[in-house]
Amino acid sequence: MRYTAEIFGSTIVAVGIFNPAMFSVDMLKENGLLGTEDADLARDQGSYVLTRQVSTVETEWVRLQVLENQLLIMSKGALSPAVRDIAVGILSLLSYTNISAVGLNFFGHYKMSSRADYHRVGDVFAPKTIWNDIFPTENHNTGMETLTVVVQPVRRDETAVMGNVKQITLQPSKLISDGLFLSCNDHHVVEADDHTKTGTAERVARLIEAKWEPSWVEAGKLFESLISKALGEGSPC
Amino acid sequence: MLKSRVALPNVPLDGVGAVFVTQEPPPGVRVAWKAREANWSLQDVAVNPDYEIAKRQIPDSPLFDVLPPPSVFAPSPGEIVRSSLIQTWEGTVVRVNEESHAMEVHLNAKIGQVPEHAGEIDLQWVSEQDKDLVQPGAVFYLTLSRRVKRGSVENNQELRFRRLPSWTKRQMAQVEQDACMLLSKMKAKPIAE
């Protein structure tokens, strides 16, 4: 069975040193990253904030939040590569900015076909045998609230050189009844380049350009695969 | 009154790291915050419909008193839109036909194994803000989705052109410099006798 997310989105988060005050709607428009209609809409949003500590810009399809140490771009509505493009565009403008890490994050809310399936997924990833021994089912109900698994690209007996990891989180969906929420954080550490003496933002822009879409495909397959395997259906792919 | 910026203790910043930011809000605007740690998940940040729900989820946080009430990441319940993606195509404009008011395009589906195909899209589907981007070679995204908003289901189609930053004066100067260097290295091809 193929599972389709009722809601699927992405956030791109960069950690570094930023000047939130420069991220105005006008700056984004003047640099060609927002169209006139999007810019007008973003200016009229109650969420438009532009200060030295934080700035937020929101259109119908994307939200941008910049703090002094973090830049976050979040998709709204149906996901499209336009989210990647605006991230790449913004970082391309910050060529002298140093970024130490970037997260390519995807999340999905999946509706289960029945409450039994919903519980089955939770029971597979967090078996209740031990819990039910301690909290008898006669007067207790135990359930999984959140589960995060970290995946490093090394064998267990090896030490990871870089901090590149994937963090996969499973929770009950707060938006869909009998639904699962799955998220995948594809975390990349960015090392400063001592030779060029320029910032790493340009390099991060290229990384996002190259890896965001494969990461999207991988996350979608991963989420479906986790659900299918938990329900004993084998791989959907 | 809201206080100055507060950082969570013992919480390392990572790709989706935790930051609490509070500040004096300018008149008429709300204050932004984002909190992932202290039991906040990406899901909470993305979908929590209001401050009260958020408050219940971190009842004992000593930092909570300095958090500002509304979040820019907290849409009101009526604003929450469920969008189930049906297909996204990445398209390239091949030719613009002014007479038929349409553009000939190549479309690459992003979901599933669908072969590339060609098509024609009427320019009426291009938003006003993207009209000046319609030219051969331009990239756009055509997204089909099923939206559930305030209880009603609708099919939704979105056409959005790729936007890249304008070239800076420095980049233009660099291109010119590179072009001059290339030109200086070029020699006329000898004519065979």
C-alpha cells in the first residue's frame, strides 16, 4: 500500500551570524527573490516583523524567520522547489557570512487507515511489553509520544568525523486524527574555509542546491517505508 | 512586559536548533519566537494553533514567562491548510507564442517515474508578478495539490517561476573581467591555404 502525506512540508535552517534587520520585504523584492504581489502581501501580513533581533516575512507559500544566529525558511501549502530557490537566493546574497551548520528538514502527516494501524505503528517502534509490566493495562494506558532516531553515516565501531547526521522523529499527528507525524532532519556541518577568507554562505547555497531535492525524495521514501515496514507490508517502492 | 533575549540553557544549537527570542515589539506588530527544545518539536512550532496550547505543553518552563504570546509560526485554526501534494513538475519555457498567448514548455515530473513531456500553457495561468520572467529557458514549477481548508476540499494548481538573485555590480564586473581575459587569449584561426 502506498501512503500519501496529508500534509508535507520542508524547512531549511542555517546556523550562523546574521543581521535580521537587513531581511526586509523590500530587500527580497529588490534582489528578485519575491515578486511584486508576494511582496505586497508580505508587507500587509500581521506577522511582518523587522527589527535588529528578529525579522519575519511571510507570503502564501513561504515563511522566513531570521534571528541573530539562525535563518529559517519554511514551506507553506504544497511543497515545491521554490522554497529551495529562495534559500539559495538569500544565501547567495550573503557571500561574506559564515554558516556553521545547515539542516534540510522534511515533515509529513500521514493518515492511517484505522485506529488499529495507528496503534500498531506506535507499538512496533516502541514496544509496550516492558511498560505494561510496570504499568499494568488494567488501569494504565501507555503510548508513544515522541521517538527520535539518529543515523550517522558510519559503522557502530567507527567514530564519525563530521557531524553530519540524520534525525528521524515519529510522533502522533496533532493535526490528523489517527495520523502519524514524521520528520527527517538532514543535518550538515559546514567547516570554515581558512584559505579563501570569505564566508561559507555561498558554499551552503550550493549544498542546498545540490542536496535539497534528493533529500526531499529520500525523506518521502523513508516515511512511506517506515510506515509500511511497521505494518508488515514490506517496502512500498 | 517582554524582556530581552533569552537563550535556553544547555541546549546546543543545531540545524533545527532551539532559540527563544523575545523583545520589545514595535507598535502594531507581533513578536516572533521559535522554540523546538523544552518539549517543542518542529510539529509544535509549525502547527500549534495558539499560545494556550503551547503554554500547556511546557507548563514548568521557567523561561515561559518571558515568551511573548502570539507566534508568527502559529497560524490560527482557520488558517491551517492541509495540502496534499499530487504532483510537482519542473518546467522549462521553450518558446513563447505571443499570437496564441501561450508558452511551449517541457515538463519534468518530480513524483514517480514519469517521462518528460512537452506541453503548451496559456499565459493566463502565469501570475502578473511572473510575466516578465516568461522567456525561453526560464524555469517554473507547476504544483497540483488537494487542499482542505475550513472543512472544504479543493484541487489547487500553482504555477510559480524560479527566482534567483539579481546580479550584483561586483558579479557583473567579475564576468566582464573574465570575458576580457578569455578574449585576450583568443587568436584568429589560421586560414588554410
